[in-house]
Amino acid sequence: MNNRLAHTILFIAFFAASSFAEDIRFQLANGGSAVVDVASSVEVTVLEQGVERTYAGRIEGLKTKAGKPDGQYFMLEGDFGRKLIMIRDVAAIASTGSRGSAQAKDPMFSDRSPTSGQAADAEADASGKQVVLYLPLEGGVGQEFRHQEIVKIGEYADELSPGGGAIIVLKINSNGGLVAESIKINDTIREIKSRGHRVVSWIRKAISAGCNTAMACDEIVFNPLGTAGSVTTVRGTASVDESQDPAVMEHLIMTAKESGYSEHVARSMKLNRYMTAYVKDPETGKVEWYGGVDGNWYEPLPEGAVVISTKDQNLSFNASNALACGFSRGTCRDLDEVAEYLNLPDGEWYVTDTRGEKLAKNWADTYKECTSRMQILSQRWQFKGSAEGAEAQLQERIKILREFLYWARKAPLVVAMNGPFGMDEEEIVKNIQRQIKLLEQQLRDLRRG
Amino acid sequence: MPRLFITSLLTLIATTSAFAEDQIVKINGAIISGQIISEDGDAVVLSIRGIELRIPMSEIREIVRDEEDAPASAEASEPSSSAPMGEMQKAEFSNKWERRMDASGNPVPLVAIIPVGTEGREQVGTDIVPEVYEAMIPVLRDMQPDYVVFRVNCNDKRENGYWYQVKREEASMLNDFDLLGEIADVWHNRFEDEGIYAQPICWVEDAVGSSAVLSLSFCDLYTSSEATIGGLQGAAQMFERVRSDENTYGKYREAFLGMFRGPLELGRIRCDGAGHDNALLDALVYPDMRLSATWQGRSVKWELNRKGSYIVDDNDKSAVEFSAKEAGDFLISKGMADDLDDLLLLHELVDFDLDDTSCQEVFDDYSEDWRKALAECKTAIEEMQELQAGVGPSDAMRQAQFRLTRMKKILRMMNRYSAVALRCQMEFGLSKLGLEVQIEQLEEQIRAMRSNDRGRQGGRGGAPRGGGRGIGGR
């Protein structure tokens, strides 16, 4: 069963059935409703992690089906950029300004017009079926789990659903990894979101940099076995305090805020001394967050407050407490339950094309082969050819370096992490090329006698 | 071959008129036979082989008393009573898992036993791995049991150390802490996905180490009278090396606990919210956590402090552990049973058929095979150690070939059984990749020795190979 939060909007219905309809009635859970002209500017109040925020802008890419609100959303474009808004999170909505362009005539697919040469998109639009892509991200961030695959899945989404509206599900199963790569990943996800796509993370394990990635997405859902948090930056075995490097804390807080999470959550995930608690209104489901440091709460905790991180504890969520406080929006044990959460037709899982899975598999295979070859090559360097004399050894070493060069071009970060050539990707290639030249020179000298 | 055992005593009770008893027909269709010893408006108390079972009236559809039922019972049991037991079994179970009908014409529940360890020496990470339980899926799908009893007899400390610090995937940079989640996933999700809809029951004979976590993923948990649930302190010791940095320690500790809590989280979802609390697990793992309990009706509220009505653990030197009695007192287990009949009786199953061999065979086959392979690896390693001490061939070429043969054998076993790879890594520090490189290096040495021999041979007169006096000619 899907344990979705059901605290929001009941459903949305079309006020007029015409394909050129512009007025839409949002019918709210409290029995009220609001009629808005989707072609004009609107002001939307959204419940984000229990906090109401108001945004003004123009609706684009409205995706809805009467009677089935869960998982439906629209893009709002305003001074703040583009933001994906889940219809169930809308607390209030009202028209505010003049009509916009004719682009937004069809509320169903207002910003998705097929372009020539994009057959897949045309087909997707013609069938009216939601574009869904799936990318499993598993392993170490910066190793098996990279921004490059996310960039590509974003490009596929653009191709299949120009102007936004695709759903990209990222399965996250990671113990963490490199901070620098994590920042690149977050930037990539932010860009994809800004192009109007909806990025959903489905967490099996999102530790450290893995959690940072999950928090950059529009929404988080958990596998029942899932866990997320523990984002402390560690160098060697020493943690990095914000006084040493404020950027790491600031980056996580920025990510949290952008996605509507409390900054207390981010702080508690980073360093033990920050504390987090919340109070949930049993009727409205609204969550109020409370923070503190070194054993002192910034404001007194009200009765019924749930402390999720003490002064001695790093914050890490499991499926149940993440759902209870709204960090997660659902718990899905398999992709069929993800489909149910996303409100896909008939609640059945599908992907519009399988390039996401292929991307993941290709890179996983490459990574596995590269790390294995790196270890073998490093060992071979010690002995290969030595029994057959200096010339044979030089020849073998040149061969080994050429293979290192191949991998440095194909998987630069893996070579940087596992090889003896330094960390700068461009420098690594130059370094290997220099060594090859040197050995070739030695070989020539040897042959000349 | 899988065999089907009938719990003879209970079957006889159900099918022989001489032992006809009162029957309680429950709302869910289950029929419980015994002697009614008392009843009131709230419940009926039934005596079954001396054990008293209280059945609430709200769960009872019909009470069939002995005197009313005797003629029908005798009639129904006539064919059985006139035939020897063996023949009856043969006739009724010509199909391996064909269902037997009880006196009322209802199918008798079928119970399958799934071993989680057998002799206690079996470990999570080697014997108790997802692939063993995946291998049971076809058997269970054919069998379609009504109940599966996960019989836990596992002590991680008995044969070797914990697997926690070992990488199962060598290519991975990270230690593998996910194994418990993967096993729980097979038990709680995969079985159902594959069409096995049996009700799970966990019966703990011993759950020391990771199997304690797995056991706590079941809400229907029972123990034997000698059982222990605990022994997870070893898991906590992994991060001692970073203890001096409170944030690094906090990060690892919570991340690890998050993964360990997964099976309990899944268990609670599968039990519609019932199940075991994360706080209980936290105290089982970390010595510095206090634990107190407060009884709230038929459940216990656990707190990682001393505020509860009963302080369970007030020291910071050792993690909490529960004996069978304590597990019962704190409602971790639903009861104590020292044999299967008693266990199933506690679960209100009186008449049932039992398959305790089919899954056991799958488990034993895997366990025996990899242990045999590991023994061969150990012998090979010992032989190489003896060679180093001067036992075995004396010339360099033969020594190299001796080592090469044994290394290849070890690699073959490691590739074949993940348990062997894990144990070789834990016990001898051997990795598959490391071994592959050593083999390559040895092969190169052998080639060089052959080449040198040929060189020496050539230098001594240049006789073509195979001619004259041959290799090493004098």
C-alpha cells in the first residue's frame, strides 16, 4: 500500500470542457473552490513542508485528470524562475493579471507543442500519455553515481517532452561520495527542474552526498527499507565544521530551502550539535519546524513536539519518520507503487523509453571494468615483462600506460580516484602522455645501445 | 526429494472417532479441536493436550460439541480408521502437496519451515544470504503453504566474525551493510511478488547477531525457552576508530542504524503498523543507549532513556540482550514454544500438515557445498604454507606450478560461491582480483623460467629442442 500524505486538495475539474478552455476550477478539500484563468497571471499559495509560501507567476504545463489529483502538477513561471507545483499542495490560488499568450490555450498540454523531427514527442503527445523516465543511481557519488547520466536523462526528457512536463524518477542507492560531484549533480537537477520536468527521487539508501541529491529533487519517496541523511562532510576521518568550510553547510541549506525543506533538517544532517523537532497539526497535517543548537532550542518546544535530532545525534531518516514529518511524500516498495504514487494511468509502472536504465547499466559496467583494470594495471606495472629483460619491461609499461590513458579519457574521475596520476582530470591525461613519451624515449635509447 | 510429514498425533485426533473432541469453528474458517473446559459470555477455554487455549467469543462462528458431533465424526473418519496410517498418507498425498481435508471438508493448513540457520553455526552473510531464499521460491510456489515458519537458529559469533566490515562486491568502494535489507526484501516482498501468500511466523531458537534484526522484522515472533535475541554489539564496534570525532562518528552511526532499521520498517508495513520499534533495535546495537519500557495495553512503548515505567538497560557498557522470558515479558515475542506443535498451537493451529524438508534441503545443499569448497581452499592454502616451510617439490619450476594449481583452484571456488569469497577475504585477506594478479604474475615467472631453461640449453651447444641429449643435456 502506498502511504501517501492525503492532506491537500481533493480534485481539480475543468470548468469548461472545450479544448480552448482557459478557466479552471480548483476544488479544495475544505469544500471551497477557486476559478482561475490559466492564461493570466496567478498567485498561488503552496504548502511546503507545513509552511505556506506564496508565488506569483504564469501557469504552464498543467497536467491533470479530473478526479485523480495525486501526482498532478503545473509549472509556475515567475520572477523566481520556474517552479513545479503539486496540485495537492495548493492551499489557495487566484488570477491576478492580464491574459498571456495563446500558448496556454490548452490547459492539458499548454506548453508542449510537437516540433518537427521529434517523433517520440509527437507520439507521446498524441497518446496523451505522461512521459516517464527512470534512472537508477547506485554506488559512490563521483564513482558509479555521476552527474553525466543525469545530464543525459534530462536531455532525453527534453527530447520526449519539449518545454517540460516529463517525470524523471531517480532511484537513489548510495552511501555517499564526493562533495564536488554532489554539487555538480544538484546543479544538473536544478537545471532539469527549471526546464519544467518533475524530478522524483525514490530512496533505497541516500546517505551523505546521496541525500544531498535526493533533496535537490522535487519530491522524495522512500522504499520501506530506505534511509536518508548523515550528510556530514568528512575528510579522511575528520569531520568538516562550518567554521572550517562554511560552503558545505550553506550548500545543503540552499538545497533544502529550494526544495521546501526546513533548514533545521539540513543543519542536523550536517553536524551533531544542531537539533531539530517538529509539530504536526493532526487535522491539517501542517508541520511546524523547530531548531536549536548545543542543547538549547531557539524557541520553546510546544507540547507534542517530536524531536528527530538531539544535540548528540546526526539526523538520518527512515521511511516512517520521513513520512510522518513530510520529508518524504510516500513509501513505495516497488515501481508499481511508485506508479501509484505518481498517479500513472491504471497505477501501472512504465517508462516512455528505456534509455535511462541503459545509461545506468552502461556506466555501471564501465565503472566496474575500469576499477578492476586500474587495480590489475597497477599490479602489472610492478612485474610485467621484468622476467624477460629491460626492453620487454619497457614495452609492457608503455602498453599499461596506454590502457591507463584509454580509461583516463573514458572514466576520468575513476582514474583520478584510483590511480597514481593526481586528481585533476586534464592533468591526468597530460601526465600519462608525458610518461609514455619518456618511456618511448628510453626504449629507443635502449635499442640504439 | 521433498517429503510431506503429517503431524501424526494431531492428525489422529482429528480423524479418529475414539478421540473425537469438541470443535471450535472460527470466523476465519479455522477449526480447533479439544475439550471445552469452561466458557462464559466472553470466551471459550479449550484444553488441547493439556494446554489451555482461550478463544474470544468474537472470533467464534460455531461450537460443535463432542456429543453432537460424535456420530458425524465417526462417519467422517471411517475410511481413515479402517486404513493404516501409511496407506492413508500414500492415498491422500499421491500428489506431493495435495491438500488433505479435515472432517468438515475444509483443507487442512499446510505449514512450511524455512531455516534461518540450522545448527546455530550458520551465519548471515554466508549461509543466510538472499540467493538461498530466492532458490526456495520455486519450491514454495509449487507448495503454496498457508503458513511459513522462519525457524531462526543463528549465532554470528559461533563460527567466525561478523560480516559487517567486508565488501561483498569487490569493485565497490563501500562496505556492504545492505545485506539484511536484501534478505528481508526477499522474505517480505519477493515471496509475495512470486505468488507465495503464506502467513509468516518467526520462531527464534537463537538470534545472536544480525539474525536478531531479521527476526524483529516479523510481528508474529515466538521463541524457544532457551532463545536469546541480541548480540548486536559487534556491529557498533565498527566505528570505534572514528570515535574521537563526534560528528564523523555520529554520521557513520546514524547511517548504519538507518540501514539496520530498514527490515523493521518493512516488517511494520507488512504488519499494518504492528511490529517492533526502531528504538528497541537502537538499544540492541549501541551499548551507550539506555532503554526503558512502558506497557500500553497489549503493546510496549520503548524509549531510549530512563523515563519509561521499567528500566530495561541502564548501563553504557553493553548493549541490551533479551532472554526468551524477557522477550515474552516485554511483548517482543508472542509466546514460548519448544517444539513446532506447541508453536503452531500458540498460533491456534491444531490440525495442520507440515513440510519441514523442502526448504531445508535447499538450505543444506548450499551450506554443505560452499563449506566443502571452503575446506578445499583451506587445504590448498595450507599446502602452499607447507611449501614455504620446505615441504613439497624442491625445484623452483615445480614449486611455481604447485602454487599456480592451488591458486587457480581457490579462485575457481571463490568465483563459484560468494560465501567462499567472503570467508577467504575475512580469514585470509584474499580477494579475487588480488588472486587473479598473483596467478598472472606466477604464470609470467613460469614462462620466464622456461625461457631461461631454453636459453641455457641453447648456450650449451645450441642443440635443437628434442634432439641430442635433450633439455639440460650434459
